[in-house]
Amino acid sequence: MKPSVILLLLLILMSCKNKIPKIKTGLEGKPMPTIDLLLEDSTSHLNITKINSGRPAILFAFEPWCPYCKAQTKSIIANIKSLKGIDFYFLTNSSYPGFRDFYNRFELQKYSNIKAGIDYKYTFARYFKTSQVPVMAIYDSNKKLKQILIGKNYISTIKDVAFN
């Protein structure tokens, strides 16, 4: 087998476990990066550093074509009531049509604690030095990074990191 195939299989297997190993980025405890999102209406922008503190926030990097991103989104939506104390910021580097289809398919506008947009400056990927998805950057109520989660994660893992 090629090394890239083996690595891919290992990543898939790791994302299926409930206890995800802690990934150290060296950015833990640092404030949220300045990310400008182009919102679904294609004209409005949101700078995530201007969001209110006081609640945990999750930056969820996804791609509309990614099956793990879709599965994670379905899981978040299915458990949205138990996640009401967390603000989610879905961000993608995708084209506008791909993003809009994903946004409409999952009816993200229905959820008051979910904002979504295109990270058109690729800030998230450069800041966290990642090219894979899904990735969650979980911030505490003071907008300081707690932990990064890669792959599809259980809701219990997300809540544990966000609230503890």
C-alpha cells in the first residue's frame, strides 16, 4: 500500500473514536484570529472577532463536498438543543454556489447559534496550518483557544471540550 493510503486510513479510523487525542497547535490560550466571512446573501460580511464573549464559540471549517463535514453538520443540527450554549461559525473556502447549496440544504438560517460564511481570505487554513476538513477550533467564553478537533466528532466530545 502507498503511504498516503495508509495515512488516510489511519485518519479515518482516528475520527471514528470517541476519545480523540489532543492535538497541540501551540495556539492554545491565544485569542481568536481575525476572520472575515462573506455571508450567505453574498454581500454582507461578519468579522468573527467582533462577536460577543461570554459563551464558548466553535469555528467549524468544512467543505460542502466532504461527507464527514456533512455528517458532522447533521449531528450538530440533530443535537442543537443541547448545544444552545455554544456559538457555531461554519466557514468554508468553497465557491459561493457550493456554500449556498450547503447552507440551504441544512437550513442553517434556522439556528440562532449558527452563523456561516466563506472564509474568502483563507485565514483559518493559514492560521491553523491545515488543509483538511472538518476541523473545529473550540474557544472558551473569553475567545481563547481551548482545543482543535479534527474529523467527525461525537457531540459529547464537543460539549466536553466546550464546557469544561
